[in-house]
Amino acid sequence: MPAACERICTRCKKLSSKCLCVKTKGNWHNKQHRSETQKLYGSGKWKAVRVERLKLDRYLCVGCMANGIYREASHVDHVQSIAEVGIKQFIKSFFKVDKLQSLCKTCHQYKTSVIDSKLSKRRHELNS
């Protein structure tokens, strides 16, 4: 479990010790978490691992293929989000090809906005 964040929510301006603001239920992480992952996403190693995952999946979206649809993948996504595993574990497995999946834009948006958001909120409720 990651260390608790100590910051003021940008939405409600209240101090929160969690990575998820209790009052607004906003899905934010502290600036340190964002900057750590931004550095990783901008690295040459990430770009190489991303291409490797796309090649392994033949540039096809695994979300669509599960439904019998063949659509080109444009995104590489971590199967487990920060909300699921915590920031330390997320960074530890960041470049592991077997922890990634190729997705089309639609599937990636769905996973990020619906699934990861629910996991983040659920984790916060369990930690409260």
C-alpha cells in the first residue's frame, strides 16, 4: 500500500491525507505521483517497451478481440492501474511487457474512465 498523500484538494481546497479527496471524490494523485509516472512515460525505455507490446499483440486491440472485433490498437495500457496496486508497485512493474496490453482509443478511454475510476474509489472507501 502506498504512503498516504498530504495535500490540499484542488477542487474543494480541504487538506486530505488520501490520494482521493473524500469530499469531492475526485480521482487525483499528488503531484509527486504524477511527476514520477510522467518521467517514465517520456523515457526511451517506455517507447521501446510500448512498441514491443504492440508488436506482440500484432497492433490489435485486445479488448475488441475479446469480443470478436479486430481493431487497430493505438494505446498501450497497464493491466493493473495505480489505484489497484499502489504507486510503488506500479513503478516497479512499469516496464514489464507482460503487465501491459494493447488497446484502441475507445477501449482505453473506457478502462481509464470507468474501470480504473471505480477501483480508485473502492480502494479509497476501504482505506477510510
